[in-house]
Amino acid sequence: MPLRIVFRVCCLLLLFVAAPVLAQERLALVVGNSDYETVSPLDNPSHDARLIAEALEGLEFKVTLLLDSDQSEMKRGISQFGRDLRKAGSDATGLFYYAGHGVQSYGTNYLLPVDVALEDAADLDLMAVEAQSVLRQMFSARNKTNIMILDACRNNPFIDIPEFNDNGLAEMQAPTGTFLAYATAPGGVALDGLEDNSPFTQALASKITTPGLRIEQMFKKVRIDVIDKTNGQQTPWDSSSLTSDFVFAEETPMTPAQLQELQLWNSVQSSGDPVQIMLFLRGYPDGTFAGDARALLSVLMERELSEPEAVKPSTVARGPSEEEQKMFEMAQAAATIDSYQAYLDAYPEGVFAEFASGEVLALQEKAGHDPQGEGVTPEPEVAAAPVPKAPAAPSGPITFETAVVSELPTVSGRSIADLIKMSPLYPPVEGLPEAYWKDQTCSNCHQWTQDRLCTQAGAYMSANMERSLDKKHPFGGALKRHLKDWAEAGCK
């Protein structure tokens, strides 16, 4: 192949490789005017411009920064910005930011260079820079996305000229594909700020780097911040004719490990169960949501530990009634599906409801049914083996050594003292890696001692905590009710 053809092919390949880079280009012109010569100077615009320029550079914008520019410098900068934007291609993003004095005259907005010297309103377009000229440069590039941000309504620097009787800036009409943001509502006055930055620019810089946040939502958060910081004196304004979504900071895709952590946290957070939150922190002590988990755990523990003291003794459940106890004993004596179901119909939330439900399932399986189990997966049984009979419900006060009545053969007949030395039957929190619970004893996981366990069990006496008795537990719900009865008996 002739060398000339090879050279042309290589050039074409280079163009194809370079095209995506040009298509994604981001250009910004940032202007901050503080040191005015003939009108009142401003403290913060130059600081504001530096802050925004730094934030945009971190977001892969190619930034041109102009500080304390006269009219000639501003117009040259705007002209060059338009040329650069036209060269960048139709998929490029253009952004113009201005902080400094700005005024309106007959509905037209003007940005003031530091050398502005005005004695008559008729000379404004000769001395200042028309804001619409920036939009014209952007529109000429025919690019997809353009953004104009104006923090330029600090005060009226021409109070001695009668024609300037309109506050702030006027709302502008922008071409398709443009987002316009103002530090305050049209006709309003923006605050310069008592610190190094204006309230608007300070809020903008803090929100602009949020990953995955669309520009409309980002400026909504800015508006909320500014209203709060200015006690309602200033309300930022924006208008949009964008035709595609735009975010300043792309959201980094989550790794499988991060996704697993997020899913687990969502589950734990919605449960409101302190034990599950403690287990989550054991698995992710330095994770993304560790701070939120510790804060939530603190609130829940404080609530649970204070609730028992606030509950009147008459409102606290004291175990099964005499009628319930007798009906359950009759169901045990008959040991049939109908007898246990009769108990469940009479006491669906009874003390022995979980055990009775387990007996119904076991008897149905023995009779050839294939019921859909819930909660813990039952251990496999030898077909010929009889259904294990749970110990009778305790007649006296519940102690640390009293046997638990449970539908789970591994649990039933064992005391609290025995169970805290055993390993959980299934993950305490769905999705928790096995390394954090498999072959771990409960006393090791929760640092359970008799005194610590008594404190937790006391929380179940609260009327507000009654609902948690039916939540899944590594040793079944029966243990929770047993703990509650044990606490009511004084944790002996």
C-alpha cells in the first residue's frame, strides 16, 4: 500500500479516536469583579469566582478565570469563550459565571466592569457588558447544553441616576438548551455576604460536586440553603430550556460489595431493631453507613431503655391468662391440627401462638400436606421419627434457667443460659456475610451477660415494643416472649 494512503488512513483513525474526547469537552468562563473604581466596591465577588473556578476544575471543566476585569478584558474574554465553544463541538457544555455588580435598564441586564464610569443612563450600553451578549456567543456554538449563573444583584451602584429605579436583574429569555440561574428572584437584591463568599455562591459550591444530582435538583437544594441562611430575605431563581439531563458530577457505579452493604443497610434501617443495627455495625464498622447506623442505634436504645419506666404496671402484659393457659394445655393433650388451630383462632397473638403454629405445620407435614413455611427453615426430619413434644409451659416464674417453649426443636427445652452459648440457626440479618454470624455464639456477638440481657429484655415490656416480639430472631420469636416474661419476673 502506498505510503500516502497509509498516512491518510492513520489520520482518519486519529480523528475517530479524538472525536469522543472533543464531544465531552466542558468549557467555563468565570468572572469576578470586586475592586470597582468609581462605584461602591464589593468584598466577595473575586472570592466567589475563585471558589467556583476551583469547583469547576475539579469537575473536568476547562476554566478561564477573569478577576477585576475592565470592559475591554470582559468583552475579549466573552468573545474568546464563544470561539472556544464553537470549536468544541455540538456535544460540549458551556458555562458562564459572573459575580459582581449588575443592573437592568428597560428590561435589559448589564454586567458592570470595574472601570465603569456612568453619569447618564443612556451611556450604559457603551460602558457595561450586556448579559445577552454572552447568550448570543453560546447560541452561536449550537451546542447541546449551556449554563449561565449570575450572582450579580448586590445593590444599585447608581442611586444618583434617576433612570435606575428597578432593583436587581430582569428575567431573560434564553435559547433552547440553556439553563439560567440567578442569585435572587427577578427584581430582587442578593446579599454580598458577611463571610468570604456570598450565600448563593457558598451554597452552590457545596452542592455542585454532589454525584448524580441533576442540575434542576441541585439548584433546588441551593435555593433551600440560601433561603435558610438569609432568613427568607433572598430566594434564588432559575429557568430552563434544557432538552437533556445534565449533572455536574457523574455518579460512580457501586461495586458489588457496596451494593450489598446498601441493601443490607436499607433492610436494617427499616427494621428499627437495635440488635440488627448492632450486627450491621459489627459487619461494617467503618462502612459508608456506619455513622448513620450509630446515630440510629443511639436513638433506639435511648428510647427502649427509657420506655419500661414510663409504662404503668397495669398496662404491662403479665403472661398468659388462666383461660389461655388451660386452652393451650388442652391443645397439647389432644395434639391435633384442629385443637392447635382452635387455640390460634382464640388467641392469634397469644403467648403460645408461635409454638402452636409450629405444631400445626408439623402435623400437616406428617399428614402429607406441603404447607408454605415462613421464617426459619425447619430442620430435616427422619420420616418415621415422631414429632418432638415441647416441654409443658412453665407454671411458675420464669428464670434464667427455665426451659423455653418453642416450635424449634433445637431451641425448645433449653434455657436462656444455654441459648446464649449456642450459634444462631440462621443469619440474624438477611444478607449478613456468614463470617459475622456462622459458628459465633450469641454471647460473643452481643457481649451478652445476664445483666446486659436483662436490660434488653426489659425493653420488651414497653407497650411500644410489643410489635417487635413478632419479628424474626436467630432463635425464633418464642425466645423474645420468654425474655419478656423473664424480665417481668425480675430477671432471676
